[in-house]
Amino acid sequence: MTNGWTDIKNADVVFVMGGNPAENHPCGFKWAIEAKKNRNAKIVAVDPRFTRTAAVADLYAPLRAGTDIAFLNGIMRYAIEKKRFHEDYVKLHTNAPYVIAEKYQFTDGLFSGFDQAKGEYDKNAWQYEADPKTKAYMVDETLENPRCVFQLLKKHVDRYTPEMVEQICGTPKEQFLKVAEIVTSTGNAQKAGTILYALGWTQHSTGVQIIRAAAMLQLLLGNVGRPGGGVNALRGHSNIQGATDMGGTFEILPGYLKTPSGAVQTLAEYLEKGPPTTLNKQAWASMNYWQNYPKFMVSLLKAYYGRTATKENDYNYSLMPKVDGNYSWMYLFDDMYRGSSTRAGGKEPGPEGLVSFGMNPVGTGPNSPKMVAALSKLKWLVMVENFENETAIFWKAPKEYGGADPKDIQTTVYQLPAANFAEKDGCFTNSSRWIQWKWKAIDPPGEAKSDQEVLARIFLAVRDLYRKEGGALPEAALSIDWSYTNPYAPDLAEVLKEINGKALDDIKDPKDPTKIIKKKGDQLDGFAQLQDDGSTLCGNWLHSGCYPSAGNLTQRRNNADPMGLGMFHEWAFSWPANRRVMYNRASADKDGKPWDPARPGIVWNGEKWVGDVPDIKPDSPPGQFGAFIMLPEGVGRLYSPVLNDGPFPEHYEAIEAPIDNPLHAKVTSNPVAKKFSTDKDKYGGRDQFPVVCTTYRLTEHFHYWTKHQVNGRLNEVQPGFFFEVPEEFAKEKGISNGSKIKVTSARGSVVGPAIVTKRLVAYTVGGKKVWQIGLPIHWGYAGDKRHAGPLANMLTPSAMDPNTWTPEFKTFLVQVEKATGENV
């Protein structure tokens, strides 16, 4: 989230796509309503269903699920063709002037560099053009060079005419043009618009490129870095952002540092390959703040290993766990099911055990029958949970899940009772990147323990085993620094101080070595004080500054707002550096004057940048550095040569496609999307499964938790599972409201009542009528049997985005029929 919830009130246009915040984020959505009430902002909702957000929007447009890129590319085409983009911003703050090398081409649905055998791209075919004499990267600030990013983008999106958008998305041309007109009304200095999205964009085999398209659109319109602008990801849980920040996925460490691979043996080699090389060839240089990568990494190693990490032993880099392939959880479950690892040519055995912390893979993973079957092949499973969920009782799955007979399952299952979020202190990091301390309401019941106590007791027991019995590489466990006051249940305020970072030795001012800026033992004020010589420790450089010597800033609750822009700098702590709007240098022109003086992000006062915490060196004058300090170009990327599926977003159909791609029928789906190939991984065709299905959430339910409520009050509001079915489709099929239907995908069948609504419609696309239905995700076979229901993921496929390995929950194919006989 580049901006934040409270900043939405500053927008002139709130463009909601890939999300339904009025229903799924009802508290945060109040800020969109504030913009509408106080700024006369226009809310535009684009969604396959007429949602609660659409109900309060000024304009709603329907589209077929999975066609978001075509819609967004169409808006970009409209902005360029009608000259409704912020040209000064584009020239100053984006890579539009960069010239691309001749190797880059796009033909019939494929970018250059595609390897058919591997199903991957060689990204070397997408690089910038360098001057043969000076080796400097070439730029054309007139934007007229046919190989410059702007002209290549113009050519790329030129195919997405309003007529083509209608043909792909099913959105009536007139409706699309109304959306395009309102959204592009912010392509100037006087107005600002924001984009709100959620899982409706991420859960596709093209999810990253959908979000890329949104970022590109906002860069074209000049809306990134500005109050009231940005691309704002709406998190559905209170700490999803915090989990990611702290290295919640296998490929990143805390602060988005790269997880080392086994092939990178030394810290020096890791640091050489980690940060990007600065591209200082444009008129403006990049700060390339990643050049501080060694400070971040060495300080993290010191936090991990403490005194045992020294310069002489590479700060114990060799002891860090390293990866030799894909360890995302869908790949792990594939290994479990097959009994062998995809790494080392499938010659290694699959996992023997799993510790599941606050997760329900059987419920939340695609293709639930495969999840159930995979768990049955483990030797042991440890569930750390508040209650017994579907994964904890996978061996009790109903027969339609196709699991093994319970007497044949040898998996030993342990359930460790865990404290609920209301029963423990700690931090939540919300969508706005605000790290906010919370205090527990009550003690956990019975033997339930906090997460940190569960983890600590497991770690200490394992460490004791290594001390007593030895084993392979015991120092990996024995060298960990665990110097908490209470090692069995570390106080989370103490952990937060470690995450913030402290000085392990006196830190001298680099400008004046006689001056000490931090004494040994002092808490750091922020990541600018980190060192690469082992004299600082820091558990996450991005969060540094949240707990300085002044105290725990995440506990602040001062709602003072002197700028009047909803920044609230003394409310909690916003990473990085308590900054409320990221890339805020782009809120000002080349001279440091705000594009809109009424909504200044930061302003150059002749000596320094003032306003929000500047996302640039505070005393660097305009013209010295580019606004995008984490990118080697120093500017925002309209063209990105680093993603796995192309430098520009292109419309591809879902893996289960209801039509051939109207733009290139021979390359219908994303050619580098990931799929699995076991006997449990079945993918359906449109002949057998002609109906598009999508999944969504309800305000009245909290994912898979609600059915575990003792009093069941929320269950009475939405008492049971259902399918949402279009009115015309129901009439065609003879389905009445409330009657049972059977919905079948290539993975399995689900029976439930049909709720017939006008919120879903048919789409005429690719010359044929395509129907869509929807189902909420909240039910399952665990919990209160009065409110049990089928798992939505009985139907979803094991297909993934090639960048993040996020499953394609939002678009898949099904057959719909009346339920008969025993299924009624």
C-alpha cells in the first residue's frame, strides 16, 4: 500500500477493482465515503458482481472474471490517445524516456526470449539500450524514439480498443468509456486518484501483472507518491502486511532481503548478487538505497547470531538456512503428495512432517482433495491453533474429498492450543504499513499459550537435543542468540526492541569521527544508523525507528494532523521511517514545488524537504536524485525487465479458459504460469465445464472461523453455504431460488442451494455467451455441524502466478446442474 487508509479521503477519484472494500473492509472504506462527501470524489467500481461497493459507487461496470489486464490496458490506451496523462510527471518520474534494446519484441502473445521447453523467459532479451561508446543507457526525453518505453507502451496497448475491451471483458463499450473518462480525469497536476484492490487481483495466474498494470496506469496519470493517489492493497487480515514484512514467505528474509540460495556460499558473494546495480546514466541519478544492503544484512545476522557472528566467520552467514528450489507451500504439498522433492531431480524424499501455525491448508489451499491426500502421507503433523480446523482433522474429511481410509493413515497429529489475537500483546501492521501495538484483553484459557511461547519451547527443546546428542550442523541451532529475559516466553516488547535495532558499539558520525551519534547499548533511531561492520543489530531494517531510545512508538495514539491530510505522524509508526506516503518526492515537480499546493506531499523549502517524512535524502536539492530511491533507474517503471512473464502486462485467459484469447488464440493462457502434474491435478476444458466460477468473502463471516463460535450469532446472519447464480441463467436451467444445485469442476463436485440474483450477468465474449457464478469461501467440515458446508476449494485448480505462486482462485471452469436423488 503506497499511501494508506486515511489518505483515501484526499482522492478525487477512487477506482475500486479487484476488491470489494465496502463489504470486506467496511471500517477502512469509510475514508472513500469521506472523499465522496467532502471532495465530491467519484467512486468507480469494476467487478464481475454488482457488490456492496458498486451499490455506493457513482459508476459501476461489469467485467468477466480474469480479464482485468485488458480493461486496464484499455484505460492506458485511452489516456495516451486522448492525451489525458500527466506528461510532465511521466517525463520526470518514470522510465518512459529509456530506450529498449532491439532484442525486445512482442509477437503473437509471446515476448522475446521465450523458451518453449522450460516454459520460461530469458529476461536478457528485455534490457535497456546502451550507447556503444559511452555504455550509458540511452534516453529520449522527447518520448519520440520508436524504441523508447513510452512509444513501445503506446504500441503495446494500441490493440486494446474499446471494442476489443468489450470483446474480451464483456463490458459494454459505452460503460468502459465512462470508466476511462472518470479515471483519466486525474491525469494532471490539479487532481489525484487512487486505486484500491485486494485478492480479486492477486489470485490469478496473471495476478502480479494485473497489479503492474494498475501501477503503470497510476504512473501515467501522475498519481504515485501524491496524497490522494497511489496503488493501495487492502489486506483482509490485521497482520498480513506484518507477516510479509517479517519474511513470511520462503524467498524473502525480514525487510524483503533475499533468502540465500545454496549455490551462494559466502556473504561477499551474496552481497554482490543481492542489491541492484545503480543506473546513473539518466540526467537524474538514483539514490539506489539498496546500496545499503550490506548494512541491512549484517545487522540482521547480528540479530540472529549475536556474539557468535563476527567478521572473521562471515557473521555466521554459512549457518543460515538456504534454498535450493521452490519452497512455497503449494510446492511443499506437491512434494508431500508425491513423496519426493521437486529439487535434486525428484531424488530426495518429500517432507515427513509439517508444523502449521495459524493456517488451514486444507481449507485455504486450492484443490482440497489433494491437500487431504498429501497430509495422509506425512509421519506427523503439528497444528498450533485456537480450535480444531479442517487440516487438524483431515482424516475425517467426508468421502467426497477422496481421502484414504482413516485406518490406513499413519500420520500422528498433535494439536497445540494457541492464544487468540485478543489474548496476547504484540503488534499488528495494517494495510497502511502502520505498526500498531495492541494490549491483550484477557488471558488465554486453559493450557493455551502465546505464539512466542510455543515457538520458544520448541526451539529450546531442539537446542537441548543438539547439545546432548549432536547431529548434523548443531552450530546452526547452538549459535542462535536467544538472550531474552524470559527465554521460554519472550516478551514481545523486548522482541520489538530487537527488531528496531541497537548499537553494539559506539557509532561515530561519518562526517565528524570525534562525535558519537549512538552509544553502545542505545536503541537506534532508524535504519540510517545501521552499520555493516557488526556494530549494530537489527531484526528488520524496514521497521527500524519503531522503538528508539524514546520508547515504543507503536503505542502512540496522538491523532494530531497539522497538515490536514490524514497523515497522523504521531499515531503509531509507519514503515519506512514513519513515512505516510511512499515515493512522495514524486508529489513535487522538478523544482520541488508540489503538483497541487492544496495537497502537498513534501515541499523543498530551499534547504530541505518538509511535510511528510521525505522519501529521499532530506537535504538533497531538486535535480540531484530521482523519486524512486529503491530502483536502480531512480524513476518508476512503465516497463519492467525483471518479472517472469514480461515487461508489459498482457491479457491472458485463465488456465481454465472459457474462450480462446481474442488477441492471440495460439497463446491463450499465460505461457509461463505454473501448474502441477500429479493424478490429483486435473484441469478442465470449456466443452465439459462451460461456466466461469469465482470465489469471494462475506462481511458476516471471518474466513473459516465463524462456524467455531459457541453462540453462533454470526452464523445466524449468513446461516449456510450457497452458490450465487444469475437470474437469467437460473431461468434457462430451471433453477429456482433456494433449490439445490450440483457444481462440478475437474477436481470434484459441491452441492448447495442456489441464491438467484441480478448481481451477476451473462457476457458475450469471443462470439459466445459466457455465464458466471460465485460462491463464498467460509464453510468447511470442521466446527459446529449446524453450520457445516463444503469447502469452496473442492473446486479450485492448482494453477499459479509465475512470480508469487499465488493460486488462481478467482477464475476457473465448472458445470452446473440441478441436484437430483441423494444429492438434494
